[in-house]
Amino acid sequence: MVERNKLAQESLRERILEICREKYVSLGEICLVLDMNKNTIRAGYIYPMVKEGMLMQEQPPGTKNSQRYKARKRKK
């Protein structure tokens, strides 16, 4: 059960990276594509992925404007 949950989380992270691969995308747009709650995606995926360096923020952290995210290019 735990292993299946971990695989589901990894799959969702990959989908978020794919959504954000070409351009900056808002949290609302990500949630619309995934058909999921903003709070769940923000706290469970976006914030950790930014912290881990998987996603870049368009605006400096703490900016009051709507934030958008883009996947960092992977090193080969």
C-alpha cells in the first residue's frame, strides 16, 4: 500500500513537470489539468518541488502577484 502511494506521488510529480516543461504555468492551470484541489497541489507538490529545485518560480519568492512555475531543465 505504501509503495503504491509512493508510485502515485512520483507519477503526479512527473505530470506536473510535463505540464510546466515548455512555459510558466499558474497553480490554477496545473490544478485544472490535474482536476485536483489547489491546496493539495500547492502544499503537497509545488512547494516541495520548488524547494528541491525541480520547479522554478517566475516571480521572486514572497511576491504578492500570482506565481507561475516552470520545470527546470534536467542535466544530462
